[in-house]
Amino acid sequence: MPICLPLTRRLLLAGAAALTLGYALPAAAQDDPIKIGLVAALSGQSAKSGEAITRGITLALDKINSEGGVLGRPLELVSRDDESNPGKGLIAARELVQREGVAAMIGGLDTPVSLAIVPFANDAKVPFIGPWAAGTPITKNGAEENYVFRVSAVDEFVDEAITEYLVTKYGSKKPGMILINNPWGESNEKGLMIALEKRGMEHAGIEKFESNDVDVVPQLTRLKENGADGLFLVANVAPSAQVVKSLDRMGWDVPVASHWGPSGGRFTELAGPSGEKVHFIQTFLFTDPAHPLFMKLQERFPEIESLADVTPATGIANAYDATLLLAAAIEKAGSTEGPAIRQAMYEISGVEGVIKTYDMPFTPEDQDALGPQDYIFANFVEGEIVPLAD
Amino acid sequence: MTLFVTALVTGIGLGAMYGLIALGFQITYSVCSRVNFAQGSMVMLGAVLGFVLTERAGLPVILAYPLALLGCAFMGVVVEFCLVRPFAARGSEAWLMATVAGGILLDNTVLFTFGNEPRSLPSPLVESSWQILGTGVYPQQLLIPAVAIGVAVALQLLFRRTRQGRALLAVVQNPDAARLMGINTSLMISGSFALSAMLAGAAGLLIAPLFSVHSDMGTLFGIKAFAVAILGGMTSASGVMLAGFLYGLVEAFVTTYLGSSHTYILTFALLIAVLAVKPNGLFGKAALRKV
């Protein structure tokens, strides 16, 4: 006897559900790639830095995918250009999460762009890992469930490190500050004040300048007249060069400890030979062309001919390590769900990056993987960034 | 004492720059009551062409810099022909926005062709500084006021003493009558835009060795120079030049004595105050309105 089911509404609904499931299933098939989003400045003034981040992620993905991927699935990079614009960065992040369905995002070259994305990442519960922007409040954002992590320098740690450097290496007692007039300069002004207060030191003044200022001699003369015996410099390449030129003109030979601004371009071409006197921090440097990661870079990107073509190496290394950490967390979580990945970020251990081996790099109190002990002081010598001997 | 001399040196060097660029506004305004708001981009174009012709094409400075200035002059003519004339002919004031847009267009074209990395234009005049009364001075910093004053004097002479200059003045006073007298007014207006852009280009070449060459290097100069041109009264070359020095000195003295956080607030507040008292600028005359 043929089984004849009555055609009820319930059956119809069940059928429809089965159909939808049937269509949905292949999309979640085992070897479908897990998407990782990238939001960074890929055009405009910071394009070179965006390129460095892309290269770092690409190398890490090559490594991970050649070893079988994560959860048996390959990782795939989906990039969006934020043009250093916070509004565009936020739109790009939304698009990556809502339309592309990325499991996590890497990105944020400029602190303002990162700060615009942070609340969205926390709301959407999508991990967001910074390989560049150093603004302290990016990771210390006050959210109850913080989805923002960082593998890069942090302003407050940098300020501590450059203060320690001026004090121990040059015996500076009354340093002056020459800072770019923008939120980045402001963030470091706070950090430097804290570092000085901690040591009970006074400063010779806080001077600001604009990124298009030609002549910084008036500001520097004020610091000199106030008895500055060392300088803190926070600015990008071209404005930093204007500070060096102005120091040259004044004939003022003073130790300069700088944030990593000068590393982003042709600093010694712009600043002249005295640019070599500026000592700045880096999180990573290639010193040997035989470094395995550098050889991989050359293999993957044939346009890289020498070490001078990968300045700043910091961006490549930070992004490389950030990607490896993220992959380890997804593997550990056994899922591509944001909350699970976040929890796993606190549990990963023994991840071998290019900067160091990461053992429990993150805690809910400290979502920064790198600290002052990981910073290296460096300067330019004939156009190449080289580490300074202690 | 050191502070005073420092402020003086910085102020005169930058003031001369502002004056030189502002002269470009003054010239076209005198001839046809219009200005090229892309003047800041012309500063950048002069420096970028100077860099490309010397550093990339390897031409000697003596050949490269005049070529760079010719390039600027050509761009000035293009701006007038494409962005000012079509609107002016229809009695529209849209040339105002069109020249601003033209400047942005040029800046971004340079960004894509020249690149986004700031570059350095070398000059033997910034290799070493002279120490004078406790402060350093690059010879280049003295060259800028020398050129600027020279140009202002030459312009004054051109307008007063030469046939072409008088023809320009005739266009200023009454374009229709000038046309009837056989003066090619359209050529005169084109010429004034070419000259204006050339001055901006010269300023760019002069400042580049002290600064860096990049696509948005001229923007702030353009804005400050326009403020200077208004302050100087728009009508006399020497007035505009004086206003340039004044602006540069105020800027430098405020930065030196009160600190850089006060610079923009005070200089621009002072500018507004001066214009409130003297609406035609420090050295300008009220425009005559004949009925």
C-alpha cells in the first residue's frame, strides 16, 4: 500500500526548511575558505605602509594554507581600502562583516581610522587585530567584551621606552617635546608626561608643529632657551625631517629619541645626513638578507631587491605575526564565531612569530601582544634602518 | 636676543614666500578682478617640475628651472582658458569654485604620477648655515626675500614704465575702451594668469630645498598667500609684498614668544581685526565705482 501523506501546512514548511538547508549546506562545506578582512590605507600618503601590511598577511596565509589551513579550511584575505579616512574605514569594516562574512578583521593603519572601527567590532563581536596604529585607546577602549587586539607598538609603552632611552643613554634631566599637532601628538604628550612624572622629572617645554611647517626653528629655540638637554620627537617622515633640518640650521647637536615616524619613508634623503642622529623605535628589523622571511618575501614579491625596499619592515612583521596569532586562535576555538575566537585569543601559546614566540600574549586586561621589552632602537645609515648597539 | 633674531630670520624668509605667491593673486586681480585659487597647486607644480627635470631627467638647474617656470606659466594659461574664461564670459562667478577644483585635480594627478612619497630637492645654498647672532641662517633663506623684492620692484616698473604694462593697466581701467584702442585684452588676461602661476612656481622652487617636494605642499601656502593678498589690499605690488613680510613676521614672533599653539589663532584673529578696521586692506584703495 502506497504511503500517502496528507499535504498539511506543517509538511510544506518542513519541506521548505529542508530545501533552504539543502541550499545552505554546500556553502558551509568543509573546504570553503575562512575569510579574513583587511581594512587599511592602500592608496594615498600611507599606501606604502598598507602594502607592507598586505605583504605580511600574504606571507602568513601562504604558510598557513600550505600547512593545510585552519580547521581544515584555507584562509582567504579580503582587502578594503580606507584611504586613511575614518568614515571610509568604518563603512569598509561593516561591509566586510555583513556582506563578506569575515571571521575576523586585521587593520587600522591610522589611529583615527582604528578608533572609528573599534565600537563596531565590539558590537558585532568580530575580533579586530591592529598591526600598525599605536594609539593607546584602541585596545584600551573600555568595552566590557573587548574584541580589539594589537600586535604593534603602543604609544604609552613607546613613550616609556623613549624616556628611558634618553635618561639612561644620554643622562637627560630636562628633555623637551616637539610633537606633531594632531591626535597622535596629543596621545604621546600624555604618555610622555606620565613617563616623566614617574621619574619625578621636569620638561623643558611641549612644542607643537604642523605637518606642513617649513621652519621649526622658533619652537626648537624656545626649547633650547629653556635648557632642553634632549628631545622627544613624534611626527611622520616629512615633518620629522623638517625638525632635523631646523636643528641643523641652528647648529644644535642634541640627542633625539623618536617614535617610529621617521621609519616610513626616505628620511635621510629629506632630512640630510643629520637624519642619522635621530634614534627611533621599531618592533622588528631585517638585518640580514638571508633571513628566511626576507627570502620568502623576495620570492613572493620579485620587485623587492634589497633590504631598503622593505622599509618599514615593522609593518610586515606585525601583520605576519598578527595573522599567525589569529589563525592559532581560530584553530583553538574550533569555530569561526567571534566570541569563541576571542576566548581562544587568551589561551593560545607557543605561536612562533617572526618578532618572537608568543606564549599567552593576550589577557583580558592587556590585549597588546608587544611591550616595551620588544622594542628595538634604530637609526638610518645610508638609507637603511639599522639597529643601534646598546 | 637669540629668540628675537630667530623670529626675525624665520619671519622674513617665510614672509617673502607668502608675498611672492600673493603677488600672483594681485596681478590677475588687478587685470581682470579674478584670481586663480589653485595658486597653492602652482607652487607645488613648480617644485615638482623642478625635481623631475633635475633629479629624474638629469637636466642642469640653469635649464631645468626656467623650463619648470614655463610649465607653470602654461598651466596658468590653461586654468584661465578652461576654468575662468568660460564662466566669466557668461557673467558667472563659478570660476571661483572651478579654480579650487582645478587645484584639487592637479594635486591628485601629481599624487598619482609623481608618487605619494615626499622627496628632497637639493640646493647648494642649504648645505651649511651661517651663524649670525646666535641663530643659523641658510643662504637660501636670504635668496627668497632677495628674489621676492626684486620681483615686486620689477612688476612695479613693468606696470608704470613699459608699453605692455600700460596696456595691462588700460585693461584694468576699462576693458571695452582698451579693446577699442586695439589692445588685445584677452591676451593680456591670459598673460596675467601665466605670470601669476610663474611667480607661484618660482616660490615653489625657492622653498623646496628648505622643505620637501610632495603633492599637497602648496595648499597651506596658497591659503596664507590669499590672506596676505587681501591684507595687502590686492591692488599694489609693494603693498602685497609688505603685507607678506608683516604676516610672516607676526607668525614667527607669535610662535617664538607665545608658543606654536597660539600661532594660527592669533595671526588669523589679527587678520580679521585689521580687515574690520581697514576693509580694503592695509595698502589698498577703495575701488572706484563710476556710475
